[in-house]
Amino acid sequence: MSVREVAERQRVSPTYVTRLCRTGVLSATRAGRVWLIDARSVADFEAKRRPVA
């Protein structure tokens, strides 16, 4: 997934998603100037972020 796709899905800024990639919160690979984010990592992040009812 791209930074933009994750940002739109999470309703956060692309800068925040990039920071999550750089710090290792999201599993991602950098290909030149583009971050390629693992979809499973995004799903795990969403599960942790989702409030418990």
C-alpha cells in the first residue's frame, strides 16, 4: 500500500504515516522516495488503534 492509501484509510496525514514507517510501527520498505507498506501491518495497526466498546 502507498502512504497516501494508508493515510486516507486511517484519516491521518501522509506525514504521520511516513513517521510510522520510519519508526518501524508500520512494516514498510523504501523504494527510492516511495514507501511500500505491508497490508498486514496496516491491519494490525488498525486493530490496535480501534477503541474497545
